Amino acid sequence: MSESLPQDWDPRSDSVLRDQRAAYDAMRERCPVAHSDYAGWSLFRHADVRRVLLDHASFSNRVSRHVSVPNGMDPPEHTPYRRIIEPYFGTERMADFEPICREIAEDLATSVLQQNHIELMADFAQPFALRIQCAFMGWPLNLQEPLLSWATRNAQATLVRDRSALEELAREFDDLITDLLNIRRQAGTGADEDVTTALMQEQIDGRPLNDQEIASILRNWTVGEVGTIAASVGILAQFLAAHPDIQQQLRAAPELLWQANDEILRIHGPLVDNRRRTTCPVELGDRQIAAEQPITINWIAANRDPAVFAEPERFSLDRDPALNLLYGAGIHVCPGAPLARMELVIIMRSLLRHSRELSLIAEQPATLATYPSSGYARLPLRLR
């Protein structure tokens, strides 16, 4: 049993939480397949992570006893749900949502970026992530604060693995979604034509999605969107402030933001890890792993693996984008990648357009976020 296995590391130690990237890089070189009671078997090498992503038969996404649509499903159950979800991030919907996204980014930029300096996370990154999430879902703006509170408490409960708190948070989110669905049912044909209303019309195996399935889909989108988009905006802004030559390059050629954002987020990933479960005995990195063992794939270490990315700290637009695991790979590759990429290009374009020069403030150093979050908890920036 896993309880008798040696502990190769402690994912929640002070040294790891103080600087996650440095700690994960060190683990990749020292013990690339590492066991802990907290995370099970953690994988840090690009090759091992990619193997897990592409072998969904040996590495299952069913890691929780709770319904998770479709993230926590395997084929064949996963396939029809994934087929329902993908069009919500297709070309037509992205084209329809782009002007709304631009309006939100410009409104936020013109109201916030008129100061000489800001705390970017609280003043800009988090408000953008919350507003954009509500707009995409068709939710009222007064949900922004409840969503931020919920996401914060969910991260705290995840860190300490407080299962009762996580279950209560799941019920709280389900209740929020139930209220939104009931509003639409009461409106009947007069309900707004938004993403939430559209999901209510979807069918699986000849029947409508039930409320639990809809809530699970929307919960996955909310967890993935709010925290990760805010973290990404912070990471991108900090990197440009710390690298004025690259900042100037992107000011002069904003069309490069599509590639540049992915490369910067490879260097400093906005998402730390995801879980899998072995369905059979496997060997990874000369370690024998039994069936039914928890696997944790570490995105940050894999995307900084020098065996794949020469000089991994170096920014380069010449790398092979197919090797970047920012949005995953395989059948569970992030369906929302087109939306996230579009949002990040738009918000960074607005940030650059409405500031003369982004620079760090020596007397107010940034504060790194800690697990399960990545990026920055606080990021003071000078804008002019």
C-alpha cells in the first residue's frame, strides 16, 4: 500500500511553497518520479507527463468519487460529453465573444491604468478574470465577489485536503448554479441566450443534461478560468516588466502576443498540477507503480525540462509550440484553450496600450503565490 512507501519529498514544505518553480526544477533533476502521501506519485519530466497524457487507458482521469464532467471521465463515457462541450469554444462562439472581451478589457484598462503604479493582481488581473467569466457565462456582475470568495476558499481547502470543506464548497456552487438555472426556467422562451441557457438545451444519450451535470461543467470552467486567467495576467505582466527589451518588442509588434504569451506561460506556468490514477501496474522513471495509485502531473516542471526546452528560462519564439504542455495534450487537452488565448491577447494588448512602461518597484517586491495557486499573490507595478 502507498502508506508504506518512502516519502521522497513534501509538497507542502516551506521550501517548496516559498518558490515552487525552483523546488519543482530541483525535484525533476533529483527525483523525477517522487512519492509523497499528499500527492501520491508526482511526475516532473516532460516525457513522463506526456506519456500519461497520451495513455488514457493506463492513466485514468477518474480520481474523485464526485461527478466531474467531463474532466473526471474516461472513454467511452467521456466522449459524448466532450463532443457537447467543444463547440462552446469553437471559432463562431469566439468571434461572437471577442468584441465583448475587448470592451471589458478596455473599460478596465481605462479606469485602472491611469495611475502611476498599481497592485496588478487585485486591481487588474482578478477583476478581469471575474468580469470575463461572468460575461462568457451570461451571469450577473454581482456574482463577481461571491465567485472570488468561493475560489479563494476552494484553494485553501485544496491545500489542506479538507474534504468536508471541499464537499460543502461543491454544494455551495451547485446551489448557485441551481438558482441561475431556475431563473432561466422561469423566464421560459424569454431567457437570455447565453452559455448557461444553451447548456440547458444540450442532450446526452437522448436526454437533457441534468442539473448536477450542468453544475459540474460550469464548476470545472469556473475553477479553470477565474484563478488561472488571473494568474496568467500576473505572470505575463511581471515578465514584461522584468524584461524591458521583450516588452518593447511586443509593444512594437502586438501581433506576436499569441506566441509570446504561450512562451512566457511555459516559463512560469499558471497551473501547478493535475491528478490521474493508474489502472494497471506501470513503470515510470525506473519506479514500479502499482494499479490504483494516485498520479500527480506537474505542469510547471515538465514545461521547464531542459531535455526538451534548451535553456528553459530563456524566452524564445522559435520553440516548437507542439511541445508546450500549457494546455495539456491528448483527449483531455483543455477545451477552453481558444478562449483563454484570446482573452490573454486582448487583456495584454490593452495593458500595453494604456501604459507607457511597465516596471517593477524595487522597494515593493512581488509576492509569489503558493500551492495550489501559481503566479503572484501581489504584484506592485509602475506604469509610467
